[in-house]
Amino acid sequence: MRIETDRLVIRDLEQKDKEQLFKIVWQKEVIRFMRDWSEHIPSAESLTGYVDWHQAQKESTDMYECKRYAVALKENDLLIGTVGMGFEDTLNEVEMAYFIDEEYQGKGYATESLVALFDWCMDVSTLDYMILTIDCENIASCKVAEKSGFELFEKRTPIGHKQPNMISDSYYYYRKYRQKNCCFYADNK
């Protein structure tokens, strides 16, 4: 998969991305809000199998598989983060996810990559919408969600379990629906 935006390329992860990805997953805010990455990645080499799996799945358009794509600068193909989607089993919905290197935050790259991947997902699937779940303490990510066209539906406090990667007891649940005048929807409704 390859998507080009004005400033970015969203593409399949490659072995050359391992060092940069390792650096990013050990940054303070990624550890804080997406700790499963750092908990399972003790070294750059430990990403080899992960990247190989994604390479083996690169032709798939199954939105229910947990996939992550490289977010790279168009000018030099430097990986600055990831964006992806997959089935969230506690909610029974397809969720999007993203993170950007702290050096490149605040420049609109997360929004640009999230919008581009959402549009691609709508083009290749029959999903009516996708979701984001964001820890209530992650204000920056909430701003990205809203700038990307996701609508805040509700604040949720799970009873009897905790959402993965949440540091607070509650999270915001966002949805973004496909546009009725684009993509697959327009041809089939």
C-alpha cells in the first residue's frame, strides 16, 4: 500500500524503518499512551518479525487485521511515525491508531496521515465508519481526532475492565463516517 499526500508518504513498513521506529516507541508520550509498543520492543532487532509480518500482509485490504503503516516524509522517506487500523475486540469495531515522532509533532502530520488512511480505507472497504478511542488525558490526540473530522460521541468509563493502553479510567470515543458522495458508498447506495 502506498498513499501520497502533499508532504507525506503512507506506505508499508520496511526493514530500513526499524531503528527509527524503535527510537519513536521509546519516546515519553508513546510510552505513556501506547505502552504496549515499548513493553514488547526491547531492541530495534526485535522489530524484524513485526516488519516481516506486515510485508507478508501488504496486499491485504482487510480492515479487521491489525495493520500499521509507515508515515514518512515525502522529501526523504524518513519514517516519522505510524498510522493504522484494526479490529478492537472489546468494542467490536474497526479502530484507527497513530503516533508521530516528538520532533515532528505539532506540524499537522498526524492529521494529514490519519485523513489519508481513512479515505483509503473507505475506498477499499464497505465499512460505514471507523473509530478512535483516546485516553481522556491525551489532549493532543483529541485535537488530532477533531481536526481529522472525527466526531466525539461520548466519554466512556469501562466497568470491569480497562481499555488497553489507557492511563486514566475513562476515554473518549470518536467516530468518522464515510462521505455519502464518495468512495464505495456512492456506487452502491
